[in-house]
Amino acid sequence: MGRFEQRFEVMSNPDARSPGILPARGHNGCVGQPTQQETRRSRRDGGAAARPLPSRRELRERGSAGEHHVPAVGTAPAVYRRRRLIAGVIGLVLVGGAAVGVAGVVSGMTAAEPEDTDAVTALIGDLGADAPRASMLPAPAQSGEPAAAVVPEAAPDEATPADLCGTPAFTEALASGSDADAIAAAGGAEPFRSAVATGAAPCVDLHAADRIWVVVNKLNALDPIDYWPEPQARAEGVDRTSGGHMRADVAAALSQLVTAARDEGAGEIGVNSGFRSYERQVSTYRTYVGQLGQRNADLTSARPGHSEHQTGLAVDVVACDGGCGTIERFGGTVQSDWVAANAHRFGFIVRYGDGDTATTGYEYEPWHLRFIGTDLATRYAEGGYRTLEDFFGLPPAPEYAG
Ligand code: DAL
Ligand code: ZN
């Protein structure tokens, strides 16, 4: 059996994320699929397919009690070690003293090289029996790092503020919680991206689950691991084959995308899967492993705590000409071509591109749209970026750590 057929078989499994072809229209087309309330209930109950899972409180208590091994700091990728090294050299040259400079470099290298152990491998052996912990890799810049210690590798874009995190207008916009305001205060999407990618914006946390710029991949787990976005909504006037909830702002953007696709002659686009809780991802991933084996499952399904669907920012779309098709049949449709060319206008990117597995860790998923807002998505498209990792200067994430 080929990979496609194997995958299709999994997707036809009612326990998997896709129900196969369903004649879903409007809000009545999701018989048998979980509503948000049902999803919450299954979450409380631990889910039907999953072994009992820890509650949020248990997760917190285990964390504070040190019950599970938590990697203190991931092994820093070479690019960050290099940045720290350059930062150390420049910073220390500024204060004079070559000997002190050497000491600073050594100190920086030591801080970047702690032993990296990760609980994810243990999770795979016994899914759901244990509360997994977030694997952690340093973002190019993290809250708390002193701005003066970070030096961009390359000369920043002319429009990039020299010290974004020292600019009150930016830090205030960032603190307000408005992603769009923060990007505007940075001078726009490119100055923002450039500052983040070069390490010049350490106050921008690429791990913050509630930010549109969050990067969730095989090296960056959600934190907290059971993150649950609020408020959620369904995309109005959009066909769906599942519960179809997502972050409310994402739902509004998806409604606009679907309307535009219809108006521009691309046909009907529906939702197959939006928000998936940690517990839902446990059962989804377990189903894939059971059907495909872990190696192949890891190319198509994120391990719990590592799925963009848990952020409420991701949505799998399908073509709905007559009835809605499956995600596997989305590629090659008029809708798929339209989405690839136009999704950025509404704030979405196709997250797992064709031929980008070495960076993303996943096979091509033309149906998996990730919301990053119109400013960043437009810059992403215009800049010809293919992965969020490249966009933000992060290392490739083809495999889980450990
Ligand atoms: N299919 C994507 C990688 C997920 O499971 O989140
Ligand atoms: Zn998806």
C-alpha cells in the first residue's frame, strides 16, 4: 500500500481527524463530529480513545513538584551559538580588555551547551500515560535576554530600529497584546521580521502561544503544553465537516477568505479541522501511529503539544463542490491553487510546503493553513518565504529532539 493510500485509510477512520467525504453544508453538516462543548467534555473526561490524561492542575502540580524531567535548556543551534559568540566578542571589546573578551566568549558558549534531554521520546512509547513536557529550544531572542548582548549577524534592514525592544512605542504596543499594533510600531512587517530573525528583538517571544507569530514545530512545543485558546468561534457561512472551531479572529479571517474564493470563481472551500485540544491530538496521533507506524506518522501528524491546531491558528481546508472532499483530495483543485496564491491576503500561509520536509518535518499539506495576520503573511508571500522557520531565522525542525 502506498503512502497516500495508507494516509487516506487513516483519514477515513472516524477516530482520525478527517471524516472522509461528507455532504457537509453550513452548521448542520457535522453530525458525529465534536462540538466545542463536546470537545471540552472529552477533555475533562480524558477523551474516549485516550488513557486518562492529566488535568491542567495536575500538569501544573507535576511541573512544580518536579515529577517529570524537564530539559533546563535545549542545545542551542549553531546559529545561536555563533550569535552569542559574536555578541560576547563585540560586547567585551567595547569595554576594552582582550582577556576579558575571551572570558566572555567562553562564558557564552558554556551557557549555550547544557545537556539536552527531552521527554518527547518517552511520550511516544506511552502516549497519554504521562504528562509530556514541552521540549524547548531557544528562540533567536527570548524575553529576559539583555538586548545589549544580542548583535545581529548581518546589518539590519535600514528600516529596522536599532533597538526595537528599547523603543517605548514598540514595547507598549507589544504589552498591549495587540499583535497588529506591535508590528505597526516596529515600522511594519519587514522591520519586525528582520529584527526578530536577526536577534535584535529579544522581547518578541516566538514561543508565546497566544501571539500570531508563535512558532510551533518539532523543536518548539506549546507552553503550557495544554494551552487552550480563547475565545473561539466558527467561520460564519463556511461549510464544515467537523466541529470547526478556531480562534475567533482566525474564524473571521477564514470567512473572508472563503467568501473571496467564491466571489473570484474558485468555488467553495470548507473547514475540515480547526482547533484540536491536547487530548484530541493524543488520540489523533495515536491513530496515525497505529495505522502508519511512528516514523510515517511523524511525517503527517504532530505529536501532542506540538500541533499548530492547538493554538487555534491553524485550519485544514477542503474543496466543497457539492459535498466536501477530504484533505488528501484538496491538492490540485481549483480551490487549492487559489488558496496557494491568495491565502496571504487574509493572513494565512500554507504552512507545510511541497519539498520543505527537511525544514518543517512534515510532508506537503496544501490544506493546512496557518494564520499569521495579513501584515506578516503578505510579507511572507512577497518575500518568497517557504517556511515559518526561515521567515523568523529559526533552525530547521525535521525531527523531535532527543
Ligand atoms: N498535520 C499537522 C502537522 C498537525 O498534526 O498539526
Ligand atoms: Zn492541519
